[in-house]
Amino acid sequence: MARHIASLALGVHDALIAARHLAPGPRATALLDADIQLDQLRQHLHLAWRWQWLSGGQFQHVSGLTDELGRLIGGWRRAKPAPHAPPARP
């Protein structure tokens, strides 16, 4: 379970890094992937807490972090792509 939780966390991280470097269409797909993996991570963390593998304090802390990350991803997914500036003239 710990390996799977770590893998999901790294998957979210990797999808966000990819999104930073992609054009708007593929970026939306990478952000959706990050959002899905974050939801999976939340569910696994909840199971770990229910099975008492995490203390209440640990679960509260990680829940706050995942909630904040979820709000950020949601905002990025709703944001309209910025128009590209025309190239500067020499």
C-alpha cells in the first residue's frame, strides 16, 4: 500500500511537470490525469487512515495538502490559455 501511495503521489507530480511543458490541448489532458491520480491518492490515504496505518494527525495534515493541491489543479483546469505574445522585433 505504501508503494502504491508513493507511486500515485509521484504520478501526480509527473503529470503536473508534463503539463507545464505542453501546449493547451495536451496540457488539459495532463491536468486531468493529475486530478484523477490525486483523487486516487486521497482514497488510498483514507483507507490507510481507516486501517489505522496513519494517525489522525498525519491524515489531517496530508488531507490539507491534497485539498490545497486539488484546488490548484481545479483552477488550472478552468483557466483559459494565455494568448501568445507576438515575437519581438529586433
